Amino acid sequence: MAEQALASLHSDTAGHGRKAERFAVSRASRILSVNPALAGISIRSCHILDISRVGATINLVTTIGLPDHYYLNIIGTSNRIGCAEIYRNGSRIGVKFIKEIDDELLHVIVRGDFFTKAI
């Protein structure tokens, strides 16, 4: 019974062609990318606008020089999530996670956002 409820939660009930339910959040994050020729790591601050088990929408100051693949580190978690860029629109990017995040991590991210929002 619980598996059916969980499956329906992550199904495309809205008919928007999405594979998983998206949650609007406002979370500070970092993008970690490997420099060309493995010459080090670049770190950029960013902001997650929405997230699901399979991807996220992120806002950056600039996308200039940003590669197509990188890691996303959400402030307040110890996880680095591998990402592949799907689209860029100005300072907004859409990413697909290389590996789906589990329900527990998604819960921590969404719940953490709920408790840190200003009133």
C-alpha cells in the first residue's frame, strides 16, 4: 500500500510530462565543476528554485564558462549530486540528476527549506 502511495506521489499527475513531482524551494547551493585538463575545481554560488527526485531548476549570477556536467552541493547537506545540464535561459539553468536522489534526501531538502524561510 505504501509503495503505491509513493509511486503515485512521483507520477506525472499534472500531465506536464514530468517524471517526478517538483517542489518549489529556495535553497542556497554551490556548483562544483572540474576545470579543463583536471587543473582544479571551480566553485560557484547558486540558488535552487525547484527540485524533484530527477532534477532541479537553478539560478546563477552568470553561466559563462560553466560546463555541461558538474556537481550540486546543497548547503546544509553533505551530498554532492551529479548533474547534466538540460537547458540554459539567461542566469537560469535546468539540470537532470545523473542518479535520482532518494526520498529521504529530497525530504531533508524540502523540509529544510520550509524551516529556513523568512516569515
